[in-house]
Amino acid sequence: MGQGLALASLRRLWRVHVRDFPQENQGPEHNPGLEAAELTRSWYANERRDFLSWIGRRGSPPLARAARLALAAKGTTESFTSACDPADRALARLDALLPARDPLATLEEWLEQLRDDEIDFLELGSEEVVIEGKVFQRFAARGSAWAASLAAAMRPHVFGLGAAPLALAGLAPRSLFKADLERPLSALLTSAIDAAATDVATDLAAVRTALALGDERLAGLYASSQAPAVWQLILSLGPLTRAELARALDVTRRTASQAAAALDRADLATLRPGDHALAPIAAPRAS
């Protein structure tokens, strides 16, 4: 259950990351695709590598293991670029305020520091640009809310959770970094915490239900079968090809294919047309 929740948390963190990160349009025909926010299928390969590498170094042990497993599945080595430097700065400021007796007050003080002292975190609205002598209004570049959310997710013990196998995703959405806040910072932060906690509860319920379903339908398999492990991977981390499953579990592709076939016979998963990724068909999917 713990591993499944850590993998699901990683998957949800990626969705928030794609939402808030100033991504470049990539992929075929400069289109990131419908699954850009799906960790295992996204065309944002370089950003995913940086994201997973950083979590593998900075996350609590359960989350770090999940990130390294995802890197292995994608056949990618760890990166050491400067792309996540803003997240390191946000994490250093948060660590300086820990331990926290009052999580809300601690996070509010942390956010005020980022807003006041780290100018690249702010959302600056619109800006004027001059092109061929004409003045145009355009949206300014996004701030680094993505980095603040990543940093906060790496410290579940802000809420007394220690090294829990979960991450609260989206604790610092872009709305908290607007130059002119729509509501008081404490009210916006409270809403973000409520949403993040609800998402964790949703993921926990989905993982628990799906694992129970897998235990029921795969009860007759040999003890050596990799089908239960494959089931946990695809229901928590996301759809994976048989080659990716083999790398993640350190087994042969033939063994991964046999496990995929067992899940298909149990009416738990199917190979999708197009990318040939194995995806669950019976598990409740987190929103």
C-alpha cells in the first residue's frame, strides 16, 4: 500500500508540475499531446528526467525510491542540470523554518519570503513589448510556483507526517504568487491544503480498492508471477509498455509480457492501441 501511494503521489505531482511549469511545446508537430500530464507517457522527456532526478535526491525515502523506479522504467539516467535550482532555493528557505509547530503559519511565512525575496516566483501579469515599432500587450513569463510546490511536497513532516509514503501536491499554486492576491494569503493557502489533502485521500482510496481487486482476481497465480507487481505499477504510476515494465522490475521482457497476459486474462488491464502501453481497465483512477 505504501509503495502504491508513493507512486500515485509521484504521478499527481507531475500533473501539477505540468500545469504550473513554463513548458516548451514539444513532441510531434510541436504538440505535447493529450497525455502531457501523464507521467509515464508525456512527451516532456527532458523535464520529466529533471523532475524525477530532483525528487530522487531530495524526496523522503519512499518518494525517492518511486522516482528512481520511474527513471528506470523509462530507461533514463539521473540528470544534474540547473533546471530545479528554484526548487532548491525554496526548499532551503522551508527547511530554515522547520520544525513547524503551526503548519499553516509556517507555510504562510515561507510563501511571504518567496514573494518578497525571490522575485522570479511572482506572477507579473502582463507586459508591453515593442515589435516593429508597434506596442503589444502579452502575458509575462510564468513564475516559479512549480518550484515552491515541489519543495513543499518534499517535506510531509511540515504536517507531522515524517517520512510518510505520500506527497501533498499543489500546496503552492500560481494563485499564491500573483502580485495582487485575489484573497488573503492565508485563505488561499488553506484552500490549497484542503485540495491537496483531498487528492491524497482520493489516491489512497483508489490504490486500496485496486490492490484488493488485484488480490481477488490474481489469487490463483504462481507465487513467482510478476503480475501483482505489474498491476501495482500501472495502477499507481500509470500506463507502461512491456519494455518499461521489464526495466522497472528488472526482469526479462518475456516475463513482463507473461505478466501482462495474466492481467489481460483477469480482465484487469489491456494493451492500448498506438503506444502499446499496458493500462488498467478495472481500477478506479485518481482524479
